[in-house]
Amino acid sequence: MCKFMKVSRSGYYEWLTNPRCNRDKQDKELTSIIKVIFEEGRGNYGARSIKKALSRQGTIVSRKRVTRLMNEAGLVCKTKHKFKATTDSNHNKQVAANLLDRKFQVSAANCCWVGDITYVPTEEGWLYLATVIDLFSRKVIGWSMNSNMRADLVNNALLMAIWQRKPRLRDLFGTLIEAANILLIAIQSLQNNMVLHRV
């Protein structure tokens, strides 16, 4: 068998008496160090943070190996979700009436538009996205992006929707549904913009 495997007899008998290889021993020692670092970090450290902590201690190891050892040890870090508050309900400003009253089935195009604002985390900060959707077709008919959440964000989305659909002006203001308590603030500015653009 030793000839077939091309190993020495002494190496084979050494392996029989001590089957665990050095890599397994290193993994066991490394796992115990990883557990200590993980507990010191109160379960918040993932593989990248633990790899950095290990390198500060002088132990150079790959992130994939740390991930594997964490998985084998059942160590899962707590994930923190980025959150950005976009709605401020504590204000004295007028709140628009809910004209839609959750009746989302519409019989014709351009009779009900709804909108919302969401945010996307990027490397340069938060990117705000305002959309206007026609409830009849369920299509996004206007959208706007900006690095801040001011009235222009909503105005630009509404102007895009107006330019695309060209609704009658008297119908437009009777069917706008206030989204995230921001459309009401933007209507005054939108009216000014419409006069400027002769819509």
C-alpha cells in the first residue's frame, strides 16, 4: 500500500497514530481565537472585521477561511440595516385628505395618480427617488432623483408625468393623491413651475 500511495512506511504509521493534520490543528486553534473575538464584538463582527482583528494580532488568514470557520462554529453576526427616516409626522402643517381611500381599481387612465418617495443608499450618501404612477396602467409615468428630499424632487417627478400624459389642468389638481405627506407641500411650488413652463 505504501508503494502504491508513494509514501514512506514511517510516514504511513505516523499518520495512523496521529490522523489529524496540521491544518486541522490550526483550524481548531484559529476557531477558538475567532470565538473570543466574536464574543468581544458582542456578535456584531463578521468575517471581514474578524480578519482585520486577527491581522492586528499578527495572524494572517484569508477572509474565506474565516468565513468557513465561522460557519463551522455556528457564528453568525448581527446585521445592521441602514435606515433613513423620510416621513416626519410631528408637524403643524396641513395634511392632505386621502381622496383615494384605498380604492385602487380605476376605470380610465389619468384619473388617479399616486406617488411615493423612497431612498437608496449609495457610496456618496442617500439618493432620493420620487415616482408618480398612473393607477390605471400601473406604469411609472414620472420620476425624479436627487441627493436631497426637497419640493423640487416631487415637482420634477410630477412635471415629467404631466409632460408624458398631458392631462387636462382642471382634472390634475382634483386627482393628485398626497404621498408621504410631501405632495401637499410641493403643490404650491408645482403650480409656480407650471406657470413658468406654460403647462
